[in-house]
Amino acid sequence: MAQARAVGIFPQLLLVAVLLEILASGCSLQTLSMMEGESELEGVWDGVSVNGCPAQEHDTRCRAVHRISFTILRENAKTFGFYHCAPGTMPCYDRVESDLADTGEIKSLQFRRSTLWFRVMRNDHSSCLFNTIPSANRMRGGFYCSGIERGYWQVERVY
């Protein structure tokens, strides 16, 4: 019984740790007020996403944590990229029955005032909209996926 309780509390402790890291880093996060456009976003960004509650289609996905990454590239004044989601506490949404990764392409990026919005088209043809106020080496914000999932995310530049 005690072991089952300890296993059941692990995802909650992981969520608390992730949220504390997001909050703590937010206090020291320096936003670039004038990024030099999308070229400053180039690179590989790794981090996590955490599903919100209770607005999930499946109650079991409440507070699901996923490992995510974005690879943002620029060629001939066009910015594009790739998305990758790997299971954390639960499989990525379109892979509910497996431990396979979810991939997609960043189809559009645009700034509205200081907020960056970008759309990811996933390999199952669903889409996710991410928003952030980017900084030099960290991005965090909200996401909304095809009316099914929403939550928060944070990534750091690793390359």
C-alpha cells in the first residue's frame, strides 16, 4: 500500500518541481525587449510541457508532463522548424496507446507586439498553438492543441 502511494505521488512531485522551476526562473528571466526578429530564435530548444486541468478531454491526462523540443531554422529570410514530443509521465496525446514520440513541423511564427505565436502541425494532422515572450536562452508560455489539450511549457536553448 505504501509503495503504491509513493508511486502515485511521483507524477505530482514531478509537476510541483517543474512548476517551481518555471516560477523561480520567471523571477530572474530577462526578456529581450527588442529581439532582432526571428533570427534570434534559431537553435535547438529542449524542455517540458505540462497539461492543464480540468479542461482535458481525458481526465487521466490532467497534469501530464511531456519532454518537448523545438528546432528553429532560418533560410533565405524564412523561419521554419521542427517539433518533437517524448513521453514524460504520459505518452504524447496522439500516441496515447504507445510510448512513441510525436513529431511535427513549425508552420508559422509571428510576433504580435512582444509575444511570439507559433503553430505546430503534428504528424497526426492536428495542430498546436504556442505563445511566449522569448528571451535569449529560455522561452515559456501557454499552448493549445486542437481543442483537446492546453497547458504550459518551458524550453531552454541547448544549441
